[in-house]
Amino acid sequence: MLSKGKYGTAIEYVFGLKSKGFKSWFKKVRLWLYVYFKCIDNHKTFSQDMLIETKAEMEHDALSSLTKIKVPVLILCNDNDPYYPVDIVKEMGDLVPNSKVILYPSDRHVISNKNYSQDILNFIKIN
């Protein structure tokens, strides 16, 4: 589509569903990555490669994979992370059996909370 100049159709295909939740959020992230990498496009096949990758990701059902995880999982995130909205983090926690979600007060992506290391150690000790 991109090689034929059909940018609107390609973006519509990549962006796809207009629903809310984990799957929709992943599509928004892919769209952002596409736009970002398109600006630094230095590969002849980049456009086609990106569409192939996006199609494969859209066809993969990550949600059903999350419910099959058998080991304890600790999910750490800041409560105002610019890349991972709290509702997505909580939804992931609800989907992964035996998981624990810890949200730290911050609007940054990198966790720098003083309890971070201790929270990880406590989780390891309990599990």
C-alpha cells in the first residue's frame, strides 16, 4: 500500500480497530512506531517490512497468551507513564493469573521509586 502511495489506507489498516483496551493500545503504539521510523527510513524495503510485521502482530492473539502464563508475574509501572496507560497495565494484570501490579506515583516512563528494588525482592521471596 505504501509503495503505491496509499498512505491513508495503510494507516487505516495498521490502526485498525477503534475499540479500547490492550489490543487497541498496541495498535496505537505500532502506529506511533511506524510514523517515527518512517521519518528515518533508510531501508529500501522498510514500508513493506513494516506492513508485514504489523499484519503478523494483528493476527497474533497476545491476550490468550497472557491467560496461559503459569509462573508468578510482577508488573511494575508508573501511574502516569506516557507509554503504558494505567488501565492497560491493570488489564494485563487481570489477564495474567497469579500476577501482582505495583504502580508508582510518577509521570515518567523510567521507574525511579525508592521502593522499586525492595518490591522486586519481596515478590521473589513470596513466590
